[in-house]
Amino acid sequence: MDGVKSLLLSPCLLCCAPWAEAVDSSSDEQIVPIDNEPSHRAVLHGVSMRVFDAFFPSGKVSLYHSHKADSVFVCLEGADVASEEPGKAVTPRPPIPSGHIYYRPYAQQPLVHRVRNLSPTSFRILDIEVLKERPTVPVVLPELPSAFSVVIDNDRVRVAKLHLVAGQSTIEIEFAGPRLLAVLNAGRFAISFRGQPNRRSVDAIPGSLDMQENVSKEVIINAGDTDLDLVSIEIK
């Protein structure tokens, strides 16, 4: 489609190994902005959203850091993690499972905390910040095809899961504004835009991202030989 701009984050940029070198900050009381917290790697910064890929090896404790933007979280590697706020007792909570998706209105309710991974396995999560201004009137997005399963739909975002078996395609999807596709499992997919003769193919690993800032009409195809799970995040 003419005028469509897309940003694909290459899987090679998502290697987790350097994060394990971050200094252990379990005794550090300093509070830093989220973009200065070593375990949170900024991997995408667009007009409407910013994404951090946060990785915590077993036993890792982050610096105290602040969240000030409304955020969608997509858990790639689940674990038992504690959220510790300065001067407050730690409240036990259930482990966060892989594939779990949730939303926090941090623009209205800012949070300062640190994250402690209590599990013997690593914890990895995408923090997708909404940068677009809150709409002054309710936004109604076009209905998604039946292949999508909506998990969050509020005044800021619509988030949906998409499961495609090998070779399966969606019908044409109308995205009325900014959207992000996040990959949950390794595979290959292609996107065909209306008005463009060629489709774009993507080799993906968990955490790969594809962002569209503009209105678009597109078809998503599982171009691999295994099932594919994606999450779409639309900004209102």
C-alpha cells in the first residue's frame, strides 16, 4: 500500500547473551528511568510506541526503576518473579506463565519497583509502552478476522493473539492505525499489503517484532512448516 511504512526488528538484534553481564543490583537503592535499567533493552522506538525486551537470568535483581507510560506486557519466558516497591513489603503473587499478556495504566498510576527472578530458569518479557496521546473521543477499530482472539480491548489498545498452522493465511486485515506484531515462537511468516505486488517474508524467533505506524490493509501468512503464534498490539 502506498505510503505504508514498516519497521522489522531483525532477530539478530535480540540475542540475550549480553544481558547476563549486567551488574547485580540487589543492594542498590538507586531509582533510574526504565531506559537506564540494564536488564531492560530498548529494541524499538517509534512514534506511537516504544518496546523494551527485558531479560532476567535466574536470581537476577534489577535496579529500582520507574514506569510512567501505559504499557502492554507480553511474557516470552515465564517464571516466578517478585515485584518489590521501595519501603513496601513484598506481596506474593502467582508465577507469570509464558504467553501471558497484560496491561498496566502507568501514565495514570506510575510505578517504581525492582524485579527479582526467584525461579531456576530465566524470565523474559516485552514491555510495550504506548507513546501516542490518549484519544479525546472513543476509538472504534475495524473488526478483526475470526482467526484473532482478543485478550485486551480498552481505551488505549486492542491486543489479540493470532495462531496460524503451517501454510495458513488470514483474510485481509484492516489496521486503522499503528500496530505491532510480536512473535511468540520461532517460524516464518509473510505479509502481503494491498497495493503492493510483492509480499514481505520474515524469519522470526521469539521476541521478533514488526511495526506498522500507518493505516494498512494486509494479509498475514504462515510461510513456515510449523505452527506460528503472534500477538498484535493496536494503538487507539
